[in-house]
Amino acid sequence: MIAVVQRVKSSSVTVENQTVGKIDHGLMVLLGVADTDTPSEIDFLADKTVNLRIFEDDDGKMNRSLLDVGGQMLVVSQFTLLGDCSRGRRPSFIHAAEPVKAEDYYMKFVEKVRGMGVPVETGQFRAIMDVALVNHGPVTMILKSKNHVD
């Protein structure tokens, strides 16, 4: 699994001009599931994301997690994170999980994060979405599960 994590002041996702998910202060997470991912990677990546210390403390240092600051999370499924652009000019998505597995892992990631006490909003799986955000910092991190293969 791979996640692009952005620290945001706000973020929202719309489908056909209707807002389906919206948060204020917190993390906007684009989540990709690989065909080789296993269930243990869901727990690892959820824990890593929620506890990632990328919010500033009183001294201005990145020393607080999403839990520490009482933030929210917006999670959007994005299979294109698994796109391989190493050959030619058209990305190959052969390493992306099939939709049934990807949706299952995506929803289990969301439920795991919610179970950790974080308010979570989502996009709409397999929809054409418009994502808006105010990236604060800007701060953007790329997280990969332990078994992720590039």
C-alpha cells in the first residue's frame, strides 16, 4: 500500500458537483492498494499515518500526530499511485489491486483509522472525483507499507 499524506487546513472531495467528503484541520490521504498487499499492511499503514508526527508543537517543531492535535482525515482511493511510468509514455497499472480487493482494503483502512478515534471522511470508490485542499506548510509525505514493492 502507498499513501500520499498531506497536512491540510481543509480538504473536500466532490462527485458530480456534490460534496461527498469534507474535513477541516487534519490529513488528506490518497491511498493506493497493490496487488501484492496483505491484510497486515492495512494495520501498519493506518497506524503509521495516524501517529505520524507532522504537526507543529509549541516550539514550531513537527512533533505532534493527528491524534495529538485532534485532527480529521479525508481518505481518497487512488489506484494511479501504483502507476509504473518507467517504460514508454503511458503508465502501466499492472501492480494495482483489482477493484474488489482495492475497495475492501480501502474500507478496512478507513475503519481501522476510525477505530483509533479519528473522524474520517471518504471519497467515492471508482468515481471521477474532484479533490480540493489547502496544504498547510506545505507538508506532504509518501508512506509505503513494509512489503510495498516499487
